[in-house]
Amino acid sequence: MASDRPRFTMSLRRFRQIAIVTVAGVCFLTVAGAIVRLTGSGLGCDDWPNCNNERFIDVSTGHAAVEQLNRLLSGLIAVPTLLMAIGSFRVRPHRRGLRLPSVAVLVTILANGVVGGLAVLGDLHPTLVQSHFVLAMVSIGFGALAIHRSNPEPVLESPAASSRSTRLLAAVGVLMAASLVTGTVVTGTGPHAGDESARRYGFDISTVAMVHSVTVWFTVAAFLGAVVMLRRDGSFDRVADKVSSWMFIAVLQGGIGYVQYFNGVPELLVVAHIVGSVAMWIATLQLVLSVVEPLPGERAVRAADMPREPGIAQTTAATA
């Protein structure tokens, strides 16, 4: 007797594990790409998908070896990404909201491979290099959403956040994204182009650094306002650990940013700042999603468990 059950199914827990591996891989690949740029290996392979016009793989020079390793890592990350996209259609029991972000991760990673190739063929034009990083952040964003939605055991610990807290945290997410974009403009203006002959933006480095700093400070201001509102509506305890993580990473990242700027942006500090940028983006996503998008089933539990305020008629009857 034929079974109606699909041949291939995936548990929610296994899907979540694959999603975490995918996001971790994209984060690692982002940092590896920065190392390629900071070592001046961006054109170590001056063709794409071949390394050069003679060889598909070439490790005859140090720069070529660094770029070749980066391309190998890009290929490896495609495996969990594809499994994640396929698994989102095969999760049992079915969980709504997994397919769109999972497919979006696959599409943005494939698109980023094309952008990476165009960046090489375009001699590391700063706009293409900038787009390469931004697309990676988009992939991480969709991946974080899939991880959040695949939490198998949503736990309610406090009342729901107010609409004002939710809006402020949404603003934190938007401002953090803006901070990442302005940071890439600083990168495209600064000295680390990935190759000595690569073009740079013609902006004044002090001006773009100031614009980046201002967007960061606006992000911090929105974050502090959100924390105050979360305390007022009684929902702070549910996200206290995420708030602490965000503050710790923000202080560390800000310190690295100012130290690197006033010391001529040495390569080691630039790598640390990029690692911090990725960490800040993930911390922001985790904090915002935990409040802006309740986990499946959480909203109903909240309504059932929240203590109800006595109505005017009940209060009058009780005091009559």
C-alpha cells in the first residue's frame, strides 16, 4: 500500500540546525572576504569563474591562493543553503513562515556570487564591493528570521511589548542597517581597496566617517529609548539577555571603530571591526525579532495568561 507521506521530511529542530550552520557560514565568509581585501588579494584571481585566463584553479602566488580559498568557501556554503531552502518545504510538522526567508537566503547568496564575480571583472569597483557586503547582510537577515521562526519551544516570560516599544525596536533595526551601509561607504573611501590599482570613492574620509558615526549614535539613541519603553510596559525581562548582549557588543564595536580611525585604520583592527559589525547585526536582529515578531503560538498564550483588568462595572459592584 502506497504511503501518502513525502519521501523526504525534516524535523523542525534539524531545519533550525541547518539554518544556524548556513548563517554561521555566511558570517565566516563575510570575514574571509574582508581578509581577501585587506591582504590586497582581491585581484589575486583576475577572472571569474576561472582564476585567470589560463587556469580554473591557481595557487601559484600568495594572493591567488587567498582568493582561491575564499572562492572554495563560497562553494561550500552553498550546500547547507540549498538544504535549508529544500527543507523549508519539507518540515514536519509544518511551520508557517519558513519558506520565504529560506528561499531568500538561497537567492541572495547566489546573487552575491554573481556580484562577487562582477567585482573581480570590474577591477574591484567600490560600489560592487559595497554591494557584496550588503547582500551578505541581507542573507544573514533572512537566515536569522528563519532561525527565529523555527524555534521549537517558544516560551512566554512576560507581557507583550507595547506598540511604542515595538516601533522603537523596529527603528533600531532600520538604523542599524543604515549604519552598515554608511560603514561600507567609509570602506569604499578608505585605503584598503583589495588591490593597489582599485578605484576609490572620491569622498572626504573624515566626512563619510562622521556620517557613519552619526547613524551609529542615532541607532544607540533609538535603542536606549526602546529599553526605557520596555521597562515601562513590563516586557523588559523577556529580552534582558539580548539587551545586555547588544550593549556589550556596541561598546566594544564603538571602541574599536574610534581606535582604528585615529590610528590610520590598521588591517588587524579593520578585521576586528568587521567581525563586530556582523556581531552587531546579528544581535540587533535577535533583539528586534524577539519583540516585533512573536513566535508561533506565543500571542495566544499571552492573551490567555495575561492578568485581566477588572471592568468598570465589576469594580463598581465590588465596592457597592
